[in-house]
Amino acid sequence: MQTMNVVLSDSLNEYILNQIVQCGYENAGEYFSELVQADRLRKEKLALEAEVLRGLECQERIVMTDETWDTLYKEVQDRLLATSESSS
């Protein structure tokens, strides 16, 4: 597990402390982890939606089964992981 230091304004720090209390987080790390995970899922969803739109523009039509969706979702996750690793 890694440790990360973050510099925050007083108002942001106060907001985060209030969120920890109001939402029942154990600490700021737990709060930030949830925010990062939500951001990651949001980006995965956007990428998946972009692929769907790209598919709608395609002349070739395929039947979307659960297996097709799972495969597409995995491909998007792999691309996002490769993108995040290359930008690190």
C-alpha cells in the first residue's frame, strides 16, 4: 500500500473532514479511495458508451449478448489500465 501527501486549502480540508463525519468514513484515506474508485468507474462508463456509439455508426450489425457486453467491458478496462500505466 502506498502513502500519498496532498496539499489542500483550508476550506477543502474542512469539507473533507465534514464528509468523513457525515458519511461515516474511518479516515480521509477511505474517503479519497472511494472518490478515486467512483472517478475510475465513471471513466470506464464513458469509454464504454463511446464504444457503443462507435458501434452504432458501424455498418456491420451484431447481436449484443451478455458475453459480448462482458468482452467489450473487459477490452475497455484493459485499454484504461494500459492508458493509466503509460501516463504514470
